[in-house]
Amino acid sequence: MLKNGGRPYAAVLDDHPLYADSFSSFLEKTGTFRAVHCFIEQTMLLQFLMQQTEKVPIYLFVDIYLKDQTSLSLLNDLKRIYRPLYIIVVSSITNPILINEIMNYKIDAFLSKFSETDEIATCLQHISNKRKYISPVITDMVKDYNMEDSIPFSGREMEILGLLAKGLTVDAVAQQVQLSRHTIIAHKRSMMAKTKSKTLTELLAFARKIAII
């Protein structure tokens, strides 16, 4: 159990154990955190956060790609579960559509997995000063991209799309996001119209093709 006061804690969520361990080791050596917790599954992280009773700030370093899905739907829930949480996306993605969608979420920083030690230190300094940090490498990937040509999914639509991609039924999705069944159907139809998909299978195939799920 966390104890209040002193330095913040860190958590790493990445389904590549070797990377997760090495990145956690690096964070420990910075001396910024009292302890670093490492997770390779979403459920383990969620259980950990829900068990915390003393609200000590936690810096969460999370990869967007987890096994055969993205963690975008998770981002919407994390700060509701644990409010003093700073979310730092650490990813090797290069898809400008997905990068733009991630930036629309309530994240505190966005780093590349190729970020150097000095940049990570700069990122932590920005967060400690209540400022958002986006790696220049990430910014450059979307700078020359025409966002008008991207698929304009809303954050809610991305969340619903991620749950549908897991095989959840409309009713199950509605229960999880606490919306009506009719609202979920409306969102699904909207996404299908935007992508000119005739079926859910076509919508999911399109989403996987451009790597947004």
C-alpha cells in the first residue's frame, strides 16, 4: 500500500516484458520516484490502482499497443479510477491518424520509445510544473499531415470501437460505458458512415488497417 508524502510513484504498462523491465529500471535510477511498479496486463494495473487508498501522485508510462489491441479505451477510465494520475504515453507509433487521436485524450505527455534520457527528464519537469509535454519526434509526424483527410472519430467513438473490437456486444458496450443501447448503435452507424463501411466487420477491418485499434 502506498504511503503519503515524499516523492511520487511510477507505474509502467507495456506488454513487452524486457522493455517494461528495462524502462522501469531506468526510471528507478533517475531518483525521481519512491518506487516503480511494472505491469504487462491492463487488469493488473487496474487492480493496483483500485487498491490504493492514500492518493499519492502516480506517473503512468503506458504503451498504446497492447497485444492485439490499443489501450485507448483504457485512457478514458484511468483518471476516473485514480485521480492523482499523470498519464505519459510512450510508443513507437508512426501513424499520424492514431497520433492525432491520442492527443485528443486527457494525457499529460507523449514520448517516443526512442526518446533520449535528457528528453525524458524534460518531460518529467514539464509535468511537475503542470505543463503538457509532446516529444518533437511525435509533433513532426503530424506536422505535415492534413488532418482533414483523417477519420474524424470522437474520443467516445474510439472508446466504443475499441470495445467492439474486443468482441463485446452492443448491450455489453452500453453497460460498460454507461450509455443506452440506442446511443451505442447511433455511434456505430456514424462510424460506419464515416468509413463507408456496410458492416461492423468492414469497419473493424478498416480501423485495423490504419492501426487505430
